[in-house]
Amino acid sequence: MKTLLKQTFCASFVVTALLLPVTGQAATYYVATSGNNSNPGTSSNPWQTVAYAVKKMSAGDTTYVRGGTYREGGVIQFGRSGTSSYPIKLLSAPGEFPIIDFVDKTTNKQIRFQNFSGSKYPIGWITVQGFQIRNAYNGFKINNGHDLTIRGNAIQNSGSQGIHGNGTRILIERNRINLNGSDSTYNHGIYMNGTAVTAINNLIYGNKCYGIQVNGTVSYDSSKHPGPEFAKSSNWILSNNTFAYNGCAGVVLWGSTPSLRAENNIFYENANTKASTSTQGINFISLTSTGIMIRNNLSYASGSGAMRFLGTGAKEGTNYTQSSNIVNALKPAFVNAPATLPSSPNFALPSGSSAIDKGLVISSAKIAYNGTSRPKGSTYDVGAYEYNGSTSQLVLAAPTSAQAQ
């Protein structure tokens, strides 16, 4: 069996290599609202639309998008892979935070990772960083993605999911994922399956149902997936996220999600229109897997809705272990987060917050949502923020050159 899996995995990446374009030299392009797609895409003669730039990029290329609002008429599709040495990067221009507005949330209006040769083929080594993404159907749609980075974006008001799809080795880091979905049962901030998905230092709030749904019900199908790692869900890391005001629990684990770690997260006032016996932290639906670790999380609900930290659909000691979680004992004391979602929430930690110095040291989460390196105190704070003496709410900004690596 191990030999078969190894052969399948290797074969999938042979396919990827064969589908990569042959490029002579990595290029840097620019997009501006004042540009024209007939231009060469240079700094002085930029392109006009993000979709055009994305379609043109090959391995090693970087595109910088200048500030302004881009009302894209359809899908923005990454159809070619980068490589581990020459990734493709779509970045906001330094000091700017461009808006991609899909306007009406209709189907296929989204940023899509899907190989031009077909959805069954892998696509990877791509970074998207520093955008406000509004009014899409899905903010991001991933079909058999690998080695993708979604960092520092504001993904909001999608008609369906904030991020939806499948893949392996996907990093979702320091994003604001809020107010997505129109269906209170099926629409979530993130809804994915696959292996080695890491979601760290994100603000995930006000989504129609779950903040994150880990779909462990998908079976490997060689006609649809490059390898088993693109289908089955295992080895997820959910660390230092703040889940608040979502219509259902902050996280749900569905089916088989072995070796998942949920650590250093804050779960706050989720499912606050549901019964007090409902779950506002981590729910379980038909969970069959083992090896799940739930540690050093802070869960608080005022009592206006769901109160449970962990759902009843799994057995402690069999499906999961837990330790050092703080449950309904201490409020995180955010700067501005009452029992119901305000118009302008502020999830920064003030001095004296019960989330300060309560976390584990997790190397992958060392840069907090507010750009502060961890730890500032004796150990990591819990949640997306690291207290640094300031209670200002972060306004997401363009990446520095160091953050864009």
C-alpha cells in the first residue's frame, strides 16, 4: 500500500511538471485601474484588470496590483503552476490595499485555482496576498491545489463560502474572513478537504454558519484527484485564530479528520441565536477518526446562545484529547466585542486580557494577525492578536518585501 501511494503521489507531480509552461525568465508585472490590457504590464504601462494579469503569469512571475477598486466581470483563474523555486505571486503594491469587487456574487465569480488542463490536475506554488475580496460567489475556489498561500487578505460578503475547495499543503494566514454566506446551514468562512491545511492567525467572524468546516467525508477518486492527499482530510493545524459571532460553531470536524490540532484559538459568542445546549466552540459530526488534539484554547459565551465548547458527537480519549482549555471562566476582554456583533468589532487584546500568555509556543504562528512577532510576554497569547501595548485594530495593509517571501 505504501508503494502504491508513493507511486500515485509521484505520478501526480510528474503530471504537474509536464503541464508547467517553459519560461525563459521570471517577469514582474503591474496592474492599475488606469491601465490598459493592451499595455505590456510594466510599471509605467500597467495592465487594467487582475484577471488578465493572472491569466498571463507563469512560474516565477510576480504581479503587483496598485490601489483602487477592480470590478472584475468574471472568474480570476490561476491555471498554471509555479515551482518550489519559482512560485507565482499576486501581491498588492507596497503600501496599498486594492479591492477586488465581484459585484453580484453570481456563480463562478471568484478567485479560482484550477489547472487550465482540467480540474482533476494539480495546481500549486502560488501566493495571493494583500487584497480586499468582496461580493464573490466564493472568495477563493481551490480545485486540487497544493503549496498555496493565502495571506493578509480581507475576504468578505461572498455569496457562498469565503474559501472553498480541496488540496494539500495549503497555508491560510493572517486573513480577515467575515460575513460570508447566505445559507445558515451550508455556507461557511472556510469549507475544505485535504491534507496538511494550516489556518493560523486569522480573524474569522460573522459567517453564516461555521467559521471552518473540515470535510472528512471525501474519498479518493483517481478520476478526480491527483492523489489521496488531495481528497482525505488529515494533519490540519488550526492555531491562534479568533472565531466570533459565526452562525454555527467556530469549527466543525465532519467524518474522518485524523491528527488535527486545534491550539491557541479563541471561540467567542458563536451560534449565539441557538439553544444554550448547542456548541459554540468545536462541533463534531459523524466523527470517526482519532489523534485529534485540542489544547490551550479559550472559549467564552455570555449565555445568550450556545454555551458548549466541544460538541457531543465525539468521545474524549478515543477521538480526541484536550488540555489547558479555558471554558466560560474568563472573557477574552476584546477592545470592542459585546455579546452580539457590533458594526465595527475590535478583537485586539487590551492589557489584562485573559488571553495574554495562555498559549503554546507554535513556530508556524509566530507572526500574529497584527504583524507582531510572538511572544511579547512569557509565551504566546491566545487568539489572532499578540498584545504589544496597543489596542488599535489592525487595518490590513500591503505586505512588506520580507512578508511576501
